[in-house]
Amino acid sequence: MVKKEMLKKIRSKFALDSIFVVGVVFMGLFLHWKIAEIVIFTFFIWIILNPIPSSYPAAGAIFFLILTPIFLISGNAIIADQIAIYAYYFLIMAVIMGIYELKKEKEEMNQ
């Protein structure tokens, strides 16, 4: 009995999360965003719905920060600017997840 209730709850959460993610994709298509922007915003919404450790988006930010000077040196300043913006997005995600982790840790200590 408990397994069925848990399974229903997991399925309903997955369905609700999927609806949000599909809605974000359609919103990006409606607003004529680039594919990379849609993917990053979808990832952002997904990590808000399903929190992950802040080290993952921080690693993405570091990756993009490493790519930025490589593209600048090769003479692709426009691509380097776009990659720097993606690094900033991932830094924002890492900070939000860090705040969530601190809040969760504080709640666990209070219990």
C-alpha cells in the first residue's frame, strides 16, 4: 500500500516537472531564443525543481570560463562574449544551489 502511494507521488512529481520543462522549451521557441539559451534555461528550471549539488553548475561555469580566453586568443571575440555569458549563467545557478544547500543544512541542524 505504501509502495503504491510513493509510486503515485513520484509519478505525479515527474509529470509536473515534465510539464514545466516542456513549457519552458515552448516559451523559448515562442520567444525565438537560440537553442543554447533554451537548453541553459531549461537546465536552470530543472535544477530548481530537482536540486543538485552546487559543485555541478560551478564546474560548468569554470569550463566556460576556461573556454573564454581560448576563443579570445583565436580571434573569435563574439563567441567568447557569448561563452562568458553562459559562464555567468552557470555561476548564478551555482550560487542559487549554494543558498539552497545552506538553507537545507540549517534546517537539518535545527531538527
